[in-house]
Amino acid sequence: MRRITWVLAIVVCFSAVLAGCGKKDAAGVVKDLNQVVNKLESYEGSGTMTLHTGDTPQMYKVQVWYMNPSYYRIALTNAQKDITQIVLRNDQGVYVLTPSLNKSFRFQSDWPDNQGQVYLYQTLVRSILSDNTRQFVSDKNSYVFEVAANYNTQSLVRQKIWLSKDGYKPQQVQVSDSSAQVIVEVKFDSFEFGKKFAKKDFDMQENLNTAGSDAQGTLLEVDENGQLVEKPAGTEETGAKSASLPALNESFGVIMPMYVPDGVEQKDTKVIDDSERSSVMLQYDGDYQYTLLESRSLDRAVSLQKGEVVDMGFTFGLLTGDEQQTLTWTQDGIDYRITSDNLPVTEMIKIAASMEEQTGK
């Protein structure tokens, strides 16, 4: 009897070992992810990004292309307005393209190495690898990690990442604030490792041509002094087309931000009307002092300092300056500029986001 009991104990233990075979713990998955990201050659992913920053969730289509060592193409499309903005990184630098306005800004930058992006595979994996306090759950089809968020903003603190058990493909990402409220959510509907790309897929001219515009346009690029200068269409890397814009002196309604930081009030509104375009300047004072300039977008160069790409969620902006910073972006044919010497960039983005749903009066 004792012998039978001993044999049964061995069988039970052996069965438990077999049952555990094939299951991965957090350490095993982390080890695999480190190898995957180090051997990464290319990928293509697409999905939907939802921003829960206002009264109504805003949805955007996201398409991401990557080719080793540092070629990127990210297309962000407003699902409601069907307006697309593209960020490219190639051997010439980083471009922000606005095909509907036929503008291309080029400048030198380490983007996206210097800031994380919620829809980039490298960003997600590195956030998992770098967080030694990571939480891990294995469900039926996914490995789920909860780790610290690192997106250069204090409002986003945690993120939950779903990876497929079949090849560690990203399935879903939820980024939350300090109150555990989901602020940004990305759901991938497709993701393919080893996608075949050519260098021309990341070329500025090729992407503007693909946008299907009809006439010659403008390339704006940073010169050796850090200034943006106009490069005539038809030279070297251009070939951008120009859509017809409203008359430059046509007036437009003021778009008021729905968000104003605590301790701040609007103090003044000035209309600046010149021969080229109408502009409106809103001035704010209080704990933060800043100005918001709204102008009809022009299809030519503007004077800006060299800056960095800022992923604002709903679009891409350009941040310039040191002690006094300016965040510039274009939306629906209007150029916006927030300038301040003490307003944090995170607050600038909140103000910009609160204007995204507004329409000129």
C-alpha cells in the first residue's frame, strides 16, 4: 500500500511538470522580447487610436512602417475628418508632411529615439524591458504586461500592453493617468514582422505624390542656421503638389480652446489683418503667461527655429525655442502657435487638444 501511494505521488508530480511544459513566465517572455527587438528588421502595423481627453472620444487611424536601421513612416488620419498627417524619418532627416496643404517640414532630429510613441513596437518592448516592477498575466491568447509609461508627459503614468502568444505581436495598448483612467488606447487590427519595404517608401516626394495632390507645392527645410527656408518645387527632393487654398485675406472664425490651465484667464484678443492673411492673437495671463496665434495657413516658408517633433495625439507639432518655447501645428487649414516662457509643453498639448473639435465661427 505504501508503495502504491509513493508511485501515485510520483505520477502526480510528473503530471504537474508536464502540465507546466510550454507555459512561459514573465522572465521567459522578457528574454524572448529582448531577442526579438534586437533582431528587428522591419514591420508594418495598422490600427485605431482613441483619445479620451475630452467630452467625446476622438478616433484616429494609425499606420506604422519601420525598416532597419532607422526608417520610419507614421500616417495619422482623423477618422471623422479624413485628414492625414505623415511623419517620415530617412537618411535626409525627419519630415512632417501635411498632404492636404502640401507642406513638408524637414529638420534634424533623433525622433523617435528621443521620445516614446505608443504605436511603435520598439517603444512598447523597451518599456517592458526597462521596468523591473512590471506586472505580468498570461491569458488564453495574450501575454499582458502592466508597466510604467514613458511618454514625456506627467499625465500618463501607467500602460497595459497585450502581446500575442504567437510571435509577440502587439494587440492592444492602454495608457492611463494617475487616477487609472485610460487616456490613450491603441488597438491593432494587423501587424506583420519582416514586411518588405524599399527606401522609396520612406521618401518625402514619393509620399506627397502618393497623396494625389494636383499642383506644385513647397518644401520647408532647416538651414545651417536652424532657420526654415523655402525650397522651390521641382528641385532635388520636392515635387510636392499644392491644393488650392481659400483666399489668403479671407477671414475665419476664432477657435477658442475649451481648456485653460487653473489660475489662468484670457486677457485680450487682437486681430492682425495684413495683405497676406488674417490672424488672431489670444493673450492669457495668471499663473502661466502665453499667447495663442491662429492664422490662415500659407503655402510658403515661415520663419521658425529648429525644433523637435511633438506627438500631440491628434496631430504632430513642432516645438521650438529654449527659454521661450513655441508649439506650432496645422489643423484644417489653420496654423496655430502657442508661445510662452513658463507654460509646460504638457499644458500646451492639452490646450491644443481642446481646440481639435472646435470649428471656426
